[in-house]
Amino acid sequence: MTTCRISRRGVLTLGGVASLATALTACSTAVNPTTSPSGGSAGASGEAAEMVLWTWPEGFAQQVLDSVRTTFPNVSLRQDVIGGDFKQKLSVTLQGKEAKPSITGVKGEDIAFFAAQADYFVDLNTLGAAEKKGDFLDWKWAQATTEDGRQLGIPIDIGPTALFYRFDILEAMGLPSEPDALGAAIRTWDEYFSLGVEMKGKDAETFLIRNISGLFDIMVQQSGMNFIDRSHKFIGGETHIREAWDRAVKAHGLGISAALTSNSPDSTAAVAAGKLPADFGASWHLADLMVDAPDTAGTWHVCEHPGEATNNGGSFLAIPAGTADAGQALEVILHILNPENQILEYVDKGNFPANSAAFASDELKAPVEFLGGQAAGELFARAAETVRPLHEHPANGTVSGPFYAELQLVEASGKDPEQAWNDAVEAAKRLAEQEGLSL
């Protein structure tokens, strides 16, 4: 069988010029290969039963897949890396009659969507998954639990956030530059804003915030509530959203936001030039910095950002309904996601473990050269313990959209913030009604 594997580390080695989605479309990685048809069919006597695992570009490390072969000699696991729109392809496949994977990844941002279609998946609690709940962070486990208590997936990884910053630039400006000192100096958003004003006073072209939409997003998550509550009521016009809005607008008024679109050439250039010497991100954001600003290696640190950490990313492994041996599939999942293998994934591509037993690993305490030799894993492990669970409704992205759009108008074209707020709330209410939500 043809194999194909390019990890994030490989992309970094190539200078980021390779397109993962293009390079890995339709690639497979197999252990214990057989000629059995896909979909989890059993092999003939003496042959391993084939299981098919769907993942997106990067997939699981070869070392992790090899460990499946050693632990389950009766299983032939084939990893199919699916390029393009993974959510759409998985949704179409689950609803169709063609062969389905035995195990599939589900991205964190898509879990609410699939929770509304829970019948397409095996309830892992019926296989005894609840006994393993204590091995994983409560808030991440709960993200894949439906309202009626079904468990759709086991967590692959998480994305606890911190502040990445250029310690050399802060030190040159006479500002706190050591992780503990800076973290202590910016425990509140007002303190962070004051630091941004001080920095701007020393260099008018240097900013602590990329854009106020990203800032707003973090502060909404810190509230512990989203735009829709568990009773399916739209709550986007309530105090927790307004407070996040007002703080984001305050940062704009102070002139400490660079007003740069994320993932744009201008944004990348600002990071590389040291004009955006701080950025909020999960552990995997390190790879972004390595691609965007390779010449800044060794000049970055991470520290706690204002308020509690939030979560950005992190996915799940699930079992589609109809999988031939769902019990065996769950055993394979739990092996893939055991502490040892989650640490291998962290070392291989920066995916931060969701299995809390992995937090004691020496690998998380290892210095990171790009981060000036800092043992950043320990900080992210502490951050993971402070993340607040959020109720995620499938329509949350729809009804929150007007708020981000209006903040962009405030920042890009100077729209009056109060008018922008009113317009966002009214547009969101119309969308909420279309989605069948109560107001």
C-alpha cells in the first residue's frame, strides 16, 4: 500500500511551502496491511481484521500507529488522511450508503454540529467509556457529551492559551520580560492595556494586540458563557457579551491594536519585523511563529495572559454507527490516546495532551529552543486546569458572526461602537429566530 506522511514539523523543515491539504489528499498510512475492504470488516481466519481511521492532514505519528500493531496483532489499522473540507466529507459519508471509517476524527469546532446528529455515532458510554472519563480533563470530555448524556468522542488534544511574546523587545523597552514577572504584571486586562500604552509610547508602530475581534473572542470564552445557553435561548445581547465588547472597543480607543487581519501577509510581516511582539495562542501557535518568523528563533517566551486561560482547538476520536466491532475500536482509540502516545504527538507536532496523566511527562518539562530554552509545556499544563467549560450550540457560530463583523467595521472604518453594537445584536436576533432559538 502506498504510504504518505508529512507532519507539521516536515512543513517547517520545508519552509512552509508545502500545502498539507494538497500533499495528503487521499494518502493512507497502514499497519498490519491486508487486502480486506475498508470499513472495519473482519479478515479471514488467521488474518487481521481491518479498521480504517479517518484523520485530516498530519494525522497520527507513525510511531503511534506502529504501537497499535504491537498491542493489537489481530487488528490492521489503516489511517486515511482526508484533504479538503473534512467536516463536509465526514457528514456526507455518515449520511450515505458507502463504506464508513471504523474510527474517525472530529474537530473541536465541529463537535457541536455532530452532536446534533448523534445517531450517526456510537454512544461510547454503551461500551464503557465513562470509566475512562477521569483520565481526561473534565471540560474537554464534556465538549463531546450530548445533552441527553451520550458520549460521542474521546479527546485527542487540547489548546490551552497563553501569551507568546518577544522578550528581547520588551527587555529593550525596559518592560517586564521574564515569564513570571510579565505574567504577574498583566493579571487583568486593564494592566495589559496599560502595558500596551506604555509600549506604544516608546514605539508608535509596535502593538500588543493583533486585532480586537480576537481579543473579544478570548474575553467571551473567559466569561464561561457563549451566545446560546442550554435552553436554546440567544443570550448574545446580555452582560457577559457586552462587557467583552466594551473591553475590546476600549483597546481600539487606546490605539494598542494593530488592526491586522489574522493569517494575512501584513500580519505575518508584522510578526517577523517585531511590530507585533505579543500574541495570544495555544501551544500549537508555536508552529505558526516558526513559519512566519523563523529568524526570531530564541527570542520568544510564553507567560499567562490576563484572566483565565481559554481553549483554542483540540479534537476527538469517534466511532461511526455500524462499525463492525465497536468495542475493539474503542480499545484501539484508548490506546492511541493513552498518555505515552499523547506525549509522542506533542513531541511530533505540538498537539497538547488531553489525557491529564501526560502532564507529568518529562517531555513537557523539556526546554524549547525557539522559546529561548523555556520549558513551555509546564505553563500550558497549568493553563489547561483553568479553562472554563462552554456550552457549544451548533448555531453559535451563526449568531456570533454579526458581532465579529461589526467589530471589524469599528476597527477598519471607524464605525461608531454603540451603533455597531446595536446593529450586531439586531442582526444576531434575526439569525437566532431563523435558527429556531428563543429570545
